[in-house]
Amino acid sequence: MSSSFEELKVWKKSCRLTIRLYELLRNCHDYGLKDQMLRASVSVASNIAEGSERGSVKDFQRFINIAKGSAAELRTQIYISSQIKIFSSSDAKELIREIKSISKMLQALTTAINKNRELSTENRKRL
């Protein structure tokens, strides 16, 4: 595990995406959808941070999975927002590309955590 969530690239990227969403939605008057999107986006970065700070691999894994769920929720909301013209086609494509990238990074982090856990278990068996 990283020594601090602030060092995680996926956390940084999630924060940048949230800031971008705030900028794009500044003048949006669909307050319900806007609120849901911003909450889902903030949830991705927040769950990465919270899981990282929990101090246990099991908790970190659980919070990464929650972040992945929030990323999927946000992706769905972006698709809907694009269809109802809250976002331009180019903005929607940019946002979808970013959230898919974040989802892949979260999956890679999950895989790395599992490998690290397996290695730790093997090492303990040897002792």
C-alpha cells in the first residue's frame, strides 16, 4: 500500500475529474442530476482516500470496490446527461474516457492488492 492516498495517481485523477465536472455543471439547472453526478464523483476520490487511511488491506479493498461502483454510477449519469444535452458530445466523450480510465486504474489497484495479499500469505507459510 502507498504511504499516503495523496500519492496515488488514481486519487489525483479522480480529484481532477471532480473539479472538471464542477466546472462543466456550474450553470446546470437540473439540480437533481447535477447533485447526483457531483456526489458520485466526489465519492470515487473520497472512498480511495478513506480506504487507504483505514490501515487494513481488507478495508482498502472494500473501499476501492465502493469507488468502482461510484465510477460506474457516474458513467451512467454522464451517458444520460449527454442524451439530454447537459453535456456536449465532446465533453461527454472526454468525461467517459476519464472515468473509464479511472475504473481501469481502480481494477489494477485491486489486482495489485490481491497479489500483495497472496505474496504475504505465501511468505507467512514459509516462516
